[in-house]
Amino acid sequence: MGVRGLGKRTATAVLAMALGVAVGAQGRAPLTASAAETAPPPLIPLAAQINPGQGTFTLSAGAVIAVPTGDAQARFAAAQLADQVRRVRGLDLMVREGRQGAAITLALQADAPVTQAEGYTLEVTPSGAHITARDEAGLYYGAMSLAQLLTPEAAPGADQGPVTIAAQEIRDWPRFPWRGMMLDVARHFQPLDSVKALIDQMAAHKLNRLHLHLTDDQGWRLEIKHYPELTKVGAWRTPPSVVSGQSTTPYGGFYTQDQIRDLVAYAAARHITIVPEIDMPGHAQAVMASYPKIGVTGARPAVAVDWGVNPYLFNVDEPSFTFIQTVLDEVMTLFPSTYIHVGGDEALKDEWKASPKVQARMRALGLKDENALQTWFIERVGQYLAAHGRRMIGWDEILEGGIPPTATIMSWRGIKGAVDAARMDHDVILSPAPTLYLDSLQSRRDDEPAGRLAIVTLADIYAYDAMPAELNAEQAHHVLGGQANVWTEYMMTPWHVTHAVYPRIDALAEGLWSPKDKRDWRGFLDRLPAQLARYRHLGVDAADSAFAVDFTVEGGANAALAAGTATVALSNQAGVGTIRYTTDGSTPTSASTRYEAPLHLTLPATLNAMVFSDAGQVLAAPRRYDLTAEALRTRQSGELQACPQGEMGLRIPLTPDATTKGPVFNVNLFDACWVYPKARLDGVTTLTVNAARLARNYGLAHDAVKVRSHPATTPNGELVVRMDGCDGPVAATVPLPSPAAAPQQFPLTARLPATTGQRDLCLMYTAPIQGPLYAIGSVSLRAAP
Ligand code: TNX
């Protein structure tokens, strides 16, 4: 007889009886034991093999974790396990050498059952938990898994104190050796504590490579003793001012060599290798701001304040290579990583094309074009690294002039670079945009902070497979693994990074560690609440974007406006949890009405809703939805459509280096033009735009020609409103205020001609495209009073 059809607790009781297990010998065990035996294994990433055992194991405060005498790394792993359990569950454990009286043991064992590198065995019996591995990383990951098993609860209250877990044997090892995250500390400097916090969580998720993007146009973040100007000058930029008289305090920061040594050791203790990236030959403007002679023209630019692609390149002469090699000498002393990343992305070749000296050198080397020159340049650096026992990694652009013989390729423009390189017998790492680009937004919600407008949901990352299907078994060996990249142009504060990384890191980790045939999205969602509870206890402010309530008015806002009533469906992106709501303006609680079916409401109405897990834990903070005529006629920035020209979609903040969360605006860098589709204009007399003036700080390189200019009739330009789309008749024109006189955010109100029906309103700014970038926070339509 199967136990499937029975209720959870009954099923467990049956199972326990059948196995002859005495459930409930200790304290509160009966309840927890049931939960322990039926709940999903609280592991993320899921383990390769889990074999159920007999009975349960209860751990209480004061229990001992034993490590072999003299094994400092095992001792550290044990201390980390104890630390997690204490911080998440409030249980104090003790770490000791020698096995006596131990509830938990950790030990390296030459003949441990799991033979794969970084693998481990974790055996839980009624008398204890025992971790064995053939290497220290495996032992550490065993400890991380046990820390998760010992913190299985999502329910507040039940997640504290002694814990009972099912007996089982776990055998586990990674699918890929390279399980990475890249953090861009150049665009926005990341304080050391934040980097360490990321390292902690990477380790807890069995990720093992932290790629630090240390240099870029907007900042050089690593102290180099031989070239002090790199951090004296290159680490600081002056943010563009969008309001005249606005203070322009330099923005920046860098890591001293002592700090880097400390960070590298911190990561190494957690079995994470820090892979440094020194970007070349492009993304080098901060270098040229510090040492202009290394550049092609010798001119000294300021450290860039423009995101995107800037023109400054390294020269290709000997002083340039002396500089690079001297920098790499210090980099190699600081970072023991075998792999050193040399960038190679987005190097606009204009400066090389325009320089007679560079051209002469190119011809003397017998190279056919600037792409071949880039390959030669990168390979020369690769040879230098190889001569020092290191290996070079570059972004996939370095393939453009032929593959540099010593290169490992990091593929970001899709996966073609990886496929091509693997077929040519080179190792590859997959980190394709937009899927593994965590600067992509994670939902279409209004409350999402700044980022790129591609939406990469938790489910998208979970579905990603780092092994390209095109490769045969032989070529597949070249796939080292995958990595998610946190580019920080629009992540001004550590909070933004946290929001972008968690919980998408959970989906990433499972994809890179767990066997492919264990992939199970629903199972992952079942295991996630326990992880969210861990985040809560550890003070990690994970995004609730996948769980937050979305409100959908059936038939759209116009139907509700016409009828004076609305049918509203509540849902969330991941389709999990219980939605509870109120209609009286109060904040919902776990006792509020449970959402079962679309709600029929008479306008005006207000809905407040939040989401709870099965365990009663808050999965998403409350969200509010107003059903008033005014709200139904208002569209937020993200609800407008970009005009149908070549799009470069971003969601950007008021100031590029803001230090707090603030308003954000969806823009298309190529055209300051939006459509409010199907505006219901019956009775409407005025349109009000919440306008904002932003810095136009984007290096668009050759794409600059795509920026559309609309003819203006006044010096500062206007907001022009057209009816029935962007080629329709002009319905209103409102001049923009002078940038010197108006605050950064200001309202623009236009009278609209009387009309009826639903019509597409096109809103465009005619401000000169050499000036500030104008954006729309929201548009509302009002009926005459
Ligand atoms: C492209 S990915 C870049 C970065 C940007 C990123 C923004 C890569 C190698 N280059 O310079 O930060 O897009 O998403």
C-alpha cells in the first residue's frame, strides 16, 4: 500500500510504525519528527543522492561537533556549521577535537565513499551525524549541507531550539567545477563587509568562484604599489550634475593590498577562489585618467561617468605591456587563483584605427585588422601569465580575431562563443546575458528597483542549463561551469546587490551543483521557504519579487472605469503560497481572508494583499492596489510602452550615484518617447506627467546615431502629446522648464481636447539630445472638476 493518498501526519505515523521507529522519544519530537520525515529535504542545492534511513536524530544545545586533532580546515568547517546553526536556530553547539561524546563528526578519509572532488558523505543516524570526504572542500560542503538539514523550518517560532531530523545518508558532489558569481566593484564600489557577506552566502550555496571585476572606465579599485595614481586618481569620479548647483562630491573607493590579502584568505577558508579581472584593452578609461601615456592618444580623460562603452584603449607599444605586466605581477602576488581574467570585452577599435603608430605596428606584426591585433594583444598577456604558471580568461570578444592559444573563454553574448571555443579545444565558462545577468530586473512590478529591462525571473535562472546542447561528450569536458554576473551600473548600494542576488543565487546554485536529472522547479519552491527563513535570521534582505501579489483587473482598467465595478484576480509570479487580503485599508495578517477566486468590487476600493507559505511564514510583504478612478487612469513608468524604435531599455534612478533607494524611471536611451495605450478619454480634460530630468551619461559608441531627436520649438524642448499613436495629431504641447530653475522632478500639465473612447496617447520629449535625459515617472488623466 502506498502512503501517498494519506494526510501528511498519518502517512508518517504509518511509515514510522512500519519501520518500527520510536518517534517521539525526545521532548517535542512527535510533531517535528513527522515534519522531518515528510518535508522536502531542506537542501539548496539539492544533493546528488539522498537515501532515507531509519528513525530520527535530535540535536539540542550544547551538542558537540568533533574534528580530528590538528585538522584546522575541518575545525573551521565545524565552526562555520556551529555558527550557522546558532545564528539561524539559536542553538549553541561546541566544536572539539577528538571523537568522544560527539553528536556530529567531520573527518577526512582517504577511502570516503564519494570519490569526486568536492564531494562528501553525510550520514545521519539516530545517534548522530557524520561527514566524511576525500578533500577539505568536500568536508566543508558536508558541513554546509548539515547546517541546512538542521535549520529545516520556515515557520516562525518552530524554527528555533532543538531540532529533529530524519535519519538518512546523503552522497553528494558537484555537477560543474566552476560555480561562479561575478561582482562588479568598479561601477559602484562594494564595501568589504558586503563582499564578505556575499562570500558567506556563496559558500553556503556551494559556489566556489568569486570573479571580481576590479577595473573599468568608471573606476580602478585595486591598490597597485608601483602605480599609485591608479587609486589616487583612477578610483574617483565626479558624478554628473543634473541640477545646476548640485553638489558633486567625488564618488569612489578602492581596496588596499592588505584588505585584498584578508579578503582572499577569507574566501579561501570558505573554499572560494577569487578570480581578479583587470579589463583590457578597452574599459580602460580610469587607467588613462591616471597614466595617460599608456593610452593611444596620450590625452588624459577624466575617470568616466558614462556607463556603456567608452573609447579609451591601451596602446600596443612596449610601455603599455610593461605597465600591464607590472600590474599583473602585483595581481599574481595578491591572488593565488590559477585563472586571471583580462577582460577583452567591448573594446571599440576606433582609437587603434585612427592612430598611425598603432596601424604601423599592426602591419609590422603582419596582422590583418584590429580584431587580429586584439587577439595578438591578449595572447601576449596570456603568454606572460602562462610563463608565471597562471591561465588567462577573457570575455568572448577575444575570439573575434582568432582564438588566443592560451585562452579560456567566458561567454556572455549568448553561448556561441562557448560552443566555438569548446570545439577548438579551449575551456569555457557560461555566463550568457541576459539570463545570467543579475542586473536584469526580476519582475515587471512597479516596486522593482533599477536595472536592465530584460526580465530574468527566478524560474528563468532555475531553467538555465550551463551545458550547451550542441556539444558532444568530448567537447563537453571543456565546459568548466557557469557564473552569474552582478553588473552594478544601476546598483548604487549594497541593498541593491542583495536584492538582485537573493534568492536568484539559490536557483543558480542548484543549476551548477545538482545533477541535471534532479532538476525540479516545484520541489525547489518547496525547499525555498526554509532558505528564506535562514535569510531572515541572517539579516539578508532577499527580494520577494517572485512571490509578491500581482493585481489584474479582468478586462482591464477601462472596463472597470466604465462599469464602476471591477473583478480583480490576485496571483504571483512563482504561483506559490497562500494569498490573504483585506478591503478595508488595513494591513493583512495571517488571519485575513484567504484569496480563492477573483474578487468582485465596487469602486472606489482598496486592496491590500500579502503571501504566506504553507508554514505560515511571510513570503511577500504587503502590496496595495487602489481601485479609484484616478488610479485606474494613471500609468506608472513601467506600464507605459516604449515607442517602437530600436530599444535600449533601462530602469534608472534619479542620480547615477544615489546612496539610497529612490524613484526609478523606465527609459529607452534611443528615444524619449512612450505610449499610454488605450487611454480612456471620456470626460478627461487634463493630463499630468510626473516628469524627471536625469543625467544623460551613457557611452553609446557607434549606437549614438540611433538616438532619435524630435524637433523642438522652444529652447528647453517640450513634452508633446499626440493622439492615436506617434504619427497622430498633436493634442498638447507643454514647454519644459529651464534646468537651472526647476527641481529634478516636476509636474507637467496639459489640457486635452474633449474627446471620447479609447485612444493611444503618444508622449515624447523634444528636448535637445545633447542635454539632459527626460523621463516619465507616471502619467495621469483627470476629468474636469
Ligand atoms: C556588458 S558583459 C558588459 C559590461 C556591462 C554589462 C551590463 C561584459 C563583458 N561587458 O561592461 O556592465 O554589459 O549589463
